[in-house]
Amino acid sequence: MCDLETGARCHRTGVCLKSQDVTAEEDIGRVAAHLADLTRTVEAMAAQLKAVADRADDHQERADRQHERAEIQQERIDLAARELSDVSERLQAAANALRESL
């Protein structure tokens, strides 16, 4: 934004500079410094995003391992239940046979 009466250039932040107060080199230097600052900010944000993604991946891997362990435990429980049922049936058959023999 420019003020035509004073010849000042105003940045959106409200900082106004008169054209003759800033050389092109100074202006370029300020823009370059601002771009460098933005680059550092973006790099920091990218690093934070990567850290969050890495933590999410670790959490997902732990959850997957826990789920796998739970499935294995459930399979063992189901097998034990079937074996217990088989033993119970054999014991019942043996008890019935014993009663009949008496």
C-alpha cells in the first residue's frame, strides 16, 4: 500500500517507509532476511510434523503388536476351551460308564 501524498510505502503490518529512506539493496536485504526467517520457520514446522508423524507411526506399530498379541491369546483361550470341553465330555462318558458298571 502506498501513500501518494508522502511517497511512503506501507507494509501490511503498518510499517511505512519513504521511498528515499530505503535503497534497493536494503530492501532486497530485508526481503532476503524475511525469506530466510520464513524458511527457518517452515523447516522447524516440517521437523515438528515429522516428529509427530514418527510418534504416530510408533504408536500404530505398538497398537498393531498389541492387537496381534490379543489375537494369539484369544486363539489360545479358544483352544483351551475346546480341550476342556473334550476332557469334560470324556469325564462325563467315564462317569456314565462307571455308573452303569455298578
